[in-house]
Amino acid sequence: MELREMRAFVAVVEEGGMSAAARRLHLSQPALSQTIGALERELGVELLVRSSTGVAATEAGLTLLTEARAVLARHDQAAAAVARHAGACGGILKIGIPLELPPDLLTGPLADLAAAYPGTRVLAHHLSTAAQMAALRAGELDVGLVREHPIGPDLDAVQVAEERLGVLLTVEDAEKISEPEGIRLDALAGLDWVGFPRSGSPAWYDELTAILRSHGLELGPPAPEGQELIPEVKLAAVTAGHAFALAPPHWRHPLPDTVVWSPLAGHPLVRRTWAAWKADSHRRDLGHLIVALDRSTR
């Protein structure tokens, strides 16, 4: 059993589905499915129960999940300990990544980093903005891609993405309120917003909900704390009708025939992403990546 197989299995169980896990691991869904299938054949047991709503671990799968997490944690601990001897560059560069990113945001900068610092290995962690901020301050991440600018002198940041959010609706709901320039935000009044927990990114949540309320939208109770708004949850809620979700134009998740993405008239909702890092970092490979990210947005 290889480390990559264990990482793939843990990601699938934690994400509850192949597509979300594939995005987290930056793999294609077919490649990830083949990895999990090969792991099940290698161990001779069924690890996952698959259904139309996602996947769940079997009893054998839960046993493997516990053991795999322990092995991976020990591996990462050992790798980090060795990396400290690499000095100002080389070793492992730990990056925090949120649920949704522009498709090519990391592709070019990471290729540039690999060419300039072939000894640096990038390790991605899928975390909310709040979790990334905490991990950065604890020294558990080298750079985070976050939805709000960090406060305080201990972290530096540069904006690396700006997305004009649109809206996901059922085709029936969209036909009722669409206009030539898009859908007006106030036309969504009466529909339920499929939102994310405030704890994941408090400043961005407050900015977003203030704009929605200023356009007459009643938001209802907040999403449960600790529950991430994965694409499958967005689509399930929207497909049920009488609800809308926000998504960027480049949203990668395939839409069912009953759901459509539409721009918002006037582009009132703009989501920004910053690269944040410890202000006292002296890693040259990290600096190279930050410059590449900054250059890619210009």
C-alpha cells in the first residue's frame, strides 16, 4: 500500500464523494476511482459503499481510515522535521487551498516554482480560511489561499484572484427572473440562500450577507458550523427548488439539466482571494511562488 493510495482514500472518505476528493487532490475523477479500485483489489475487501449521493466507508474502510491517518500524520511529521534542515529553500512547501479556485490560478505558478526550485515538494491542504489562518500562525502552513485579508503584523498577503460571482438556479426559477444583463440580486428575494458557515471565513461571510440583506433578501438560519459547502450540497439544495447558490463563472462541477448558472446584473458580489504567509519567513522558494502568483494576476 502506497502513501498516495492512503491519501486518496482518506480524501474520498472525508469529502464524501469522488468528485470533491479529486478536486482536493488535483486529480481527475477517473484516475482517483482507479486508485481506490486498485486499493480495494490489493486489500481484498470493499472499502466504500457507493450511492447516488456519494460514498461512505464500510467497517473495513473505517479501520483503514484510522490507520491511514496515523501513518500519514507520522510521515508528514518526519518530512517536516527533515525539511527544517533544508534552510531557506527546498523541502516541503505546505499550501492551504479553499474549496473553489479559478482553474488556472496555481497551474502556472507551481510549474514556475518546480522549474526554479526542483528540490521543493508542494503539499496541499484543503482548509477553510479560518483554519488556514490558524495553521499559518502555528507554523503548520507556509502559504494559504484565503478569502479575507489577514489582520495583524505577523502575516503578509497579496491579492491573487478576483471573481464576479453568479447564481445557480433551477431552469424554471431562472426563466422567471432573468433579464438581458443577468439576474438582479433583489429578484432573488423569496428564495432560500444556500450559504456556508460563518466560522469558515467570518469577514467574507459578513461582507457577503450584508450585500444580500441590503438587496432585500431574507437569509434564514445560518448553515451548521463545521459543515463545508461542497458542490454536491449546493446542487442538491438548488435542484430541490426555491433556492439559489452562488458560484463563479468557471465553476467546474457539471450541472444537471435542471440547473443553470446565470450572471448577476451589475456584478454586486465580488469574491477575492489572497495568498497569505508568515511575515518573518525567509524561504526563497516561497518568495518565488508569491511573486509568480502576483505576476499571474496582472
